[in-house]
Amino acid sequence: MANRRTRAKRELAAVSAVMVIVAVLMGLAYVRINRPALGEREISIGVVGNADEEIWKAVQHELDARDTGLRVRLKSFQYGRYANQALANREIDLNAFQHYAFMEQESRKNGYRFAAIGDTYISPLNLYSKRYSSPDQIRQGDRLAIPNDPIDLGRALKVLDSAGLIGLRDPKATTPVPEDVVDNPLGLVLDQVDPTGIVNVLPDYAAGITNTNFIIDAGMKVDDAIYQVPGGLESPANHPYVNIIVARAADRGNPTYATLVSAYHSTYVADAITRYYKGAAVPAFRP
């Protein structure tokens, strides 16, 4: 009987020891996933939604391959203005969701001192239609759907100007408004619509302009556009809409951030953007 009790105690002790070891290993795994490992440096980056998560996984892969000791931690925000507030308040190190035009508008409005430290990609904004195959077919009095977001609204007006459908007071302006339309020979009606819904209402309109990610999500192709703004990334007309990694101006020379940008500007990440977005985003850098 004594031997049984002794054996039972030993077995219980062994089980307890195993449980302790498992708990310790799980704790270490949790720390490894949620905190940088010993010797690693963490960079917190504000993003909007989770659409770019695969790209940042590719960046992390490149950072690891280069043995940089850097660990990326993404913090997602619902709206871009919150990501900019967090950057200004030093709640995050960088953010990566906006293009030059948005950063400049936000900085003027809120007094932010930001700096673009690296280009990422550009998302084409094109004209689509379920009725027509060319802008030349658009008729007198037709209704067009354009984004109601202030930045993309101005960009959409520039697309229509480039297509010859309207004329703007200053075609080079980055963010024109409807009041800047000085020529509308077809008397087109420009309805401002939530960008996420434009694809769904395309059958109700002669044509519409929306972001390419919504086009892809709807099962369409970027090449389905009846008009695409000409000119590559070198075109001054397209430059304001290149997405960027943004830092506080005082940190623009931070060598750790330069290492991150260098990893982003790699062939591995460029290929990941091309593969993942399928034309909805185009790398805005040369590896």
C-alpha cells in the first residue's frame, strides 16, 4: 500500500512538472509573438484596416532575411485621421496608409509636422462602365458616380478632365472641387457616392470612378476600365497619389526607419505587392 502511494505521488509530481514546462513554453511563445525577442527592436506602424497585412508580412520576411533584428507591429485604425493623430501623439512610430495629397491636406489642416520617408505603391483610380466601352460614347446629360471622399473626389475630377469629359480651372491642382469645373459640354451630372458602393450602383449610372480594390473585390479587373489615366509613376500628375510610409519630421533621418524602408523597397516585397493585389496596387519604387 505504501509503495502504491509513493508511486502515485511520483506520477502526480511528474505530471505537474510536465504541466509547468508546457505552461512555461506557452508563455514564451506568447511573448515571442506579442513582444520582440531579446535583442530585437520593434517598430509600430499605423495602418487602416487590414488590406496591407500580406505586404507587411513580406516586409518582415525581408527584414528577417537580412538579419536586421527589427520586428514590425501593425496597429489598425478605422480611419486615416486617427492614424495621423496617433503618429503626431507618439502613440506609434510610423504610419503607412496615405498618399502625398492626403498627408499634405492633413498637415495643413491640423498643423502636423510629418515627412514621407519611403514610397510604397499607387492604386489606380479609373473610369468604369456597364453601358459603354469608351468615354466617347457617354451622352448628353448622363449621370456619373464619383467618390464623395474629399481627396478621391478631387482625383476623380482630374480623371474626368484627363478623359476630356469636363474642364477644370486648374488641371494641375491636386484636390479640385466641383466648383472648379469650368467646362461641362455634355451637361454631365456628377453624383457623389460612397466609394465602397460605386461598383454596386454602376448599372444605374453611365459610368463611375472608384478605387481599384473595390473593383477587384467585385470580381472585375483593372483592365475593365473604359479609361485609365495615362502616364507612369514618373508622371507629375500621378505623384500626389503615391502611397507612402510617414514619420514625424524630426525622425526623418532615423537609421532604423531607413532599414525598414530599404527592406520594403526589395524585389521580394515588390513581387508580393504584384502577386497579392493583381493590379489593384502597383509598386511605386524600383527594387
